[in-house]
Amino acid sequence: MGYRIAVVGATGNVGREVLSILAEREFPADEVVALASRRSQGTEVSFGDKTLKVKALESHDFAKSDIAIMSAGGSLSTEWGPKIGRTGCIVIDNSSAFRYDPDVPLIVPEVNADDVVGFSKKNIIANPNCSTAQLVVALKPLHDKATIKRVVISTYQSVSGAGKEAMEELFNQTRAVFVADPVEANKFTKRIAFNCIPHIDVFMDSGETKEEWKITAETKKMLDPKIKVTATAVRVPVFVSHSEAVNIEFENEISADEAREILRQAPGCLVVDKREDGGYVTPYEAAGEDATYISRIREDSTIDNGLNLWVVSDNLRKGAALNTVQIAELLINRGLLQNQRAA
């Protein structure tokens, strides 16, 4: 039995990636509809070896769709998510609009798949922040083994996390530097070409940025509210893939060798950890891949039961599009979509 899928925000970076991944993974869909705002109506987008014409979100009957994968920003999700959910269509939302709602499950299938049953309260499932998704994939199997007390994260986040305009700004600024043209900063607060900006999202009263707060709040919601989490989020001049330096303190003893073996067998993880030149993964190599790559696994001698990791993943895939498709697959594999149709 095939399913009917609506992809909202189909013309954006993540929406296009969702369509690509649905085709790659041969998702069992009888119908895939590409939706966006009226100004994008008629635009063509790729879906495998097919081309779809984008339709207007406002005119789509969601009662005729089983799942709506939304990648169109928080304000649109806030307006449309509950409306779509009330039609019986299950919303899988990529924005931050519902992540902190106690009645909406926040899901990474490798981490907390059992929580997905909570979708029935509002017919909405939230996808985590891209930097959190790859982090919890790496933390979950280690937490199960030795119980994490505290995590300190420094992120190195690509510009694609800020959208197409951000990618264009990095390209244009880089070109301007080489031809000695003026470097203009419009999307970012400072020049991003050949630079790093320790500022993602807005500043909060605590001194954290909203991005740093998201990493903390979402890790606690999905993994364990008792874990202490602190983060510094930095934008770097990389087009695709986020990297993270992660320092972990455990309650129980765990060696680097044990951690390496656990992560090698953990779902969604790929360990590339050789103590030699090039024996690690960089964001360039992770781009276009599904795995969360883990390198530089080593013990931290400054604390008891401490480890350091280097974690890299394609933020447009595992951090967004891939995770939403995996959530949709989870609904099907657990028979939850058939139950929803029956209801």
C-alpha cells in the first residue's frame, strides 16, 4: 500500500533534499506533492528521475495526504502545522515551532524512536535542530553504556544551516576577496568568508545564543533531562556539513577503546578514527552522506571518566531532510500510519 506525501517548502534547500531522499530510499509513496507559497507555484523540482511542478500550499487538501513534511520556516509551521494536523494528516516539521511543546514528540529514530507514539495528541512530530541531531546520535549509545553527567560542545556550523542566501553570501564574499572587490555582509552580522562568527540565532538574556540554548534543551528532551549541557555555536566558511568538538563526562568508567567499539556498532554512526595523517573525517567528506561520522576518540585526562570526540554530519541530510524521512519510515514500520488512516 502506497502513501500520499506532501512536501511543504519544496523549493528550499531542505525541501529539495527531502524529495531527493524520498526517491533515493524508494519511499513507498503512491503520490508525492511538492508545495510552496503561491509565488513559487509552477516552479519545477526534481524527484528522482521525475520532475514535479510546485503547487500552492494554500490550495492543497491535506485530508488527501497521509504525511506532510514541512521545511518552510517557523512562522509558516506555526500557522499551518495545527491546521494540517486537524485534517488527519501527520505533520513532520523541520522548524523550531513545536520542538519544545510537551505534547509534540521530538524524534531522532536512532535515539528515541519509542517516543513517536506521542504524535497522536496533535498529529505533529518535530525534527530537532541540525546540530543537535548529529550530537545525540553519537551520545545515545555512550549514555546507555556509562551514563553521561555533562557535555561541553563547540560547533563549527556550515552556512547552509542558514539557507540559500547564506550560501550565496559565502560564495560572493569569497569571490570578492580574490578579485579585490568590496566584501558585503547582508545575511551574517560579520564577513563569513575566511572568518568564523561565534553567533548563530539571537542573543538571550543569559548570554547564550538561541542556537546554543536549542542544543541544550533538545538534548535534554530527547536523551535525558539530568544531563548538564553547555555549548558554543560558531558559523564557519563551509558550505555543507556541521562539525562538533564534544567533551563528555560520564558517571561510570569508559575507555576510548570501549567507546570506539560501541560507536562502531551503533545505528547511524560511522567511526573513522586512525591516529595518523588524514585518519579522521572532515565536513567536506561528510557532505552528501547519511552517516554521523565520529573521529578523534580519546580520553580526557583532566577529569574522571572523560572522553573527547569529533562529530561530523551533513546538516541538510541527517540534520534535517534525512531525519524527517526516517521518521516517516518509522511511522510506517510501526504500523502507526495504518492506525491513523483507520481512525
